[in-house]
Amino acid sequence: MTHSFPTHPPLARNMRLLATAGAAVILTACGGGSGHFDFDRASKDLATQKVTAGQISLPTSGAAVTSVETPSAASGPQPPTSVRANISIGPVDSAAPAIKMGLILPKEWNGKVVMIGGGGYNGTIPSLYSYAAAPASQGAYPLLSQGYAVFASDSGHQAGPAGSRDGSFGTNDEAVANFSGAALKKVSDVANLLVTSFYGRQPDRRYFIGGSTGGREALAVAQKWPGDWDGVVSWYPAWNAASLDLQFGRLSRAFAQPDAYPSKAQRKLLRQAALAQCDALDGVSDGVISNVAACNAQFDPATAQLSGKALRCASGGNEGDACLSDAMIAALKVYNTAITFGSPLSSGETQYPGFNVWGAELGEDGPSPLQPTVTLLAMNTTAPASPAPLTAPYWAVFWDQWVRYFVTRDANFNSLSLDPQNPGPWTTRINALTKLQDINSTDLSAFNQRGGKLLMAHGQADVLVSTRATAQYYERLKQTMGAAAVKNFARYYEVPGYGHAASTAFNANWDSLKALDAWVTQGQAPTNQVVSDTAGVPGRTRPLCEYPSWPRYGGSGDVNKADSFNCVTN
């Protein structure tokens, strides 16, 4: 059976549709509308809930709760009383994977829901207990303890051993469409129906929080389904994902050249040289480069020195861990610069910017428990190759999977042979993917007009998703909508020293949900926000400066206190 679905039905219409299949469950769960909420009865009824295809605004074969469980902890604090539903959303194409999602419903509900975004190629359901990115330290269950209902999905496929780097689902069109954004709406519709059925009323507020791929997803829901969301938090968003993939290809080809891939020791040497030259540009030497623009303008690994010794190997060849070869320096400069496409992509993108490499963590040996994660999400331990081993840089694996499964759909294709700037016979396919994956609309008028609020944040030392790309998106928002309109509903912050999802130099901690909720529910726009560090110097704070400003030390006061810094612009 086929169905014709409107693209953007309001949530109220979904609830009218619920009357055709499930109204009796609503009445039973909430005591027939008497105002008494029977959590145990609602939890029992939850196990039999189904959602028809007609109740989901994008094509599926319907959804069903497959199991219900009571969250508990084997050790440590027990979670607040709640019930978890595991749900499967059936595909239209019988060869496509189902969308798997989880939904946690607390007994003491605050009337609000949070959708958590994914990461990488997704493929697993994220944790429903904590914030998706740069979480505030609020104990083991920061969302449940505040009474939020929480849901998330695997975006429509189940990852294999490669986890978030597994792109093998890219051979199926429906799976690609789900990953590229369609699953967000399907999951949101199903969650809204089940939440409303469970509690007997619709949510008062609906929020989305995500980082990286989840950050792209946060921007996607604001762009595509603005009527569904009251607020979104987008950390280090891979918003122009296909354009980023092409930049990943350029990096992979550069670092696959002979003597171009630096060892961990050589990467540490590079970071130390950049810190020696750039750390004090913000008024204090504290292991964090805050004046990134000045550092990018000044630092050159070809001429830089560390302790009076040249960073470049005298012969230009790879002489070992005490210096960098010319091939390494050339590849690092590729990392620092934009890819420009031979012709504009179908998404409209013409380039993807370089990364703030100088002073960033590229992966080195160190005692921090976060070090393995930092290394994994950066340059890892082996050079790019095809097929790319999981020890290759995260971006090299991502490119390799994208080329072999999304683009060529040939598992034996040599991804390093494809020129991302001039892809030749693969141009048409890549253009089709950019229209799906580059979430780059900058007209958020509908989101603004319905009162939606957007918080964006990005670490300045991110070497997996470019901070410069997020700045570009924010600048485009202002160009499209006007600075005053953007100021009404959006804020963008950059965090010096913070990398992608984790950092041993400055591991950002900020209660973004608190700031978002206060803005949405009380009209309190975020001001004087503070971000804390949990790793480099645990407990130190910095002002969370609105882009394009950055924190400069005032010249006196505790260097570990935010009030000793001022937000300035170059």
C-alpha cells in the first residue's frame, strides 16, 4: 500500500490522526482524562503501542514498540523513576534497515522533551541519559533528574564493528535518505505520538541537542521542520556534510603521500611550537591559544622554531621525531586551507574551509584519560589508505567509506584515486549527495517567527569539523536574514582550546540546555555565559564569548577565573 503524506504537517494534526489508532490507550493511560496520571498503567499500555504509517508524515510502513524496560543502574546512583520504550520504524523498501529508536519517559515529567542527535555515520542509539555535547556536570542523569522525556535513534541503520565510521548502509537509497535527515522527522513524529499517548497531553516544549552529525541534525530540524521545535543546540555541526567529505578526501590524499603522515611525537612537536609562538597572544600563557586569527596569520611550520631549533628537518626529508619533513609541512598546510571545487556543487557550495590546525591536538601520547578519544577523532595512528583501516585518521575512514558505499557503491573502489575537486564520472552522483547532505539553508525565518531559539557552539581547535565552516554558516544567516533578526533568536560561541567532542587542553563544559530553556520559556536571552574546563586545568573558567569575540586576559586577576578575561574582537 502506498500513502500520500504532506511534507510538514503540524504536530496538532498528528494528534488528530492519533484518534484513528490509539485514542483508547490515551484515555486508559491517563485515567480517562480525569487528571490522574497512573504511571504504572501507562507503562504497561506502552508495550502494546503502535503507530500507523498514516500517522507519520514521511513514508514508512509504521512503527511499533518492540520492548519496554525499567532503567536501572548496576552500581552508583539509581535513575529517577522512568520507563524506556524501544521502538522500530519500518521502512518502505523491504531491503532498507528499520529505524531503531529509544524513548525514556519519567514519572515526574516537566512537560518537555529533548531529542538527542547522533555522531559520525550514526548506526547506534545515543545515550538517553546525558547531554549530547559539552554537557553540564549535573550528576549521572542530568536530563531525567530535571524531568525531561528523552528520545533518539540510530538514524535508520545498525552499525557494524566500525561503529560510527561504518558507512556500508550507503548502498541503500532509503537508508541514505534517513541518515541525511528523513529519519529526524519520522522519529520526531513517532515520539510525539507516544509521549502524548503516555501522558495524555502534548509536550509544552520540544528541544533538540546534538554535536557533529548531531549538530547538523539540530540545524536540519530548524531548517526543515521549524514548526515542530522550540529550541535547538548545535555543537560543532557538520552541516555541509558532503562538502566536508570532499575536504576529507583532499586531506586523505595529501597525508597518504610518502613521508607526509606525522608520528605522534611530530604532532606534539608541532603543537608545542605553535603554543610557543601563539599562546601569549591572548595576554597569558596558559596552554590555550585564544587569539586564533592572529596565530593563523603568523604561524608557519616551515619557518617556526621550538627552543631555538627549526621545526623543519634540515634535509627536508623525514629525519625522525625531532622535526617535520617538507611533505608533512605541505600536507599540514593543506589541512589549514580550503578546498575549492572545480564547479559549484548542486547544494550551492563552492568550497569547504581549512581547519585551525596550529596549536590543535592532532593525537599524541599523553596521560589524560581523554587522550585516546582525542587521538581517535583526529589523526589516529596510521596513514590514510584504501580500504582505510580503523587506525587511520577518522576523516580518512569517513572519506573511504563515503566513496566506496555512498558514491561508487563499489566496495573494492580505491577511494584515494577519486579527485574530490574534479571527480569526473562521479560528479553527478556526488552532486546528488550534496543536495541531500549539505544542510545549508540560511533562511530560518519560520523558526524565528514561531519563537524558536538556536544556540551554536564550536571549539576553535576542532580538526574534524572546521570551526571556520560554522562561522561561515552563522555569517550567512546574518547576510540572509539581517543581523538584528538573527540576534533575536540565535547565538554562536567559539571555545578556545576545545577540540571535537573532547580535549585534553580545555574540555568544555556548559549548561546549554539551561540557557536554551531560559530563553524559550522566560525570554531570558543568554548573557555573560561561562564555560568551564574539566581536563586541562579542571575547574578553570572562561567567558563564553559571542562570535567573533574571544577571551583576552585583562592583565590582572586569577588566570583560572572567567572574570579575569574580557571578550574582545581583533
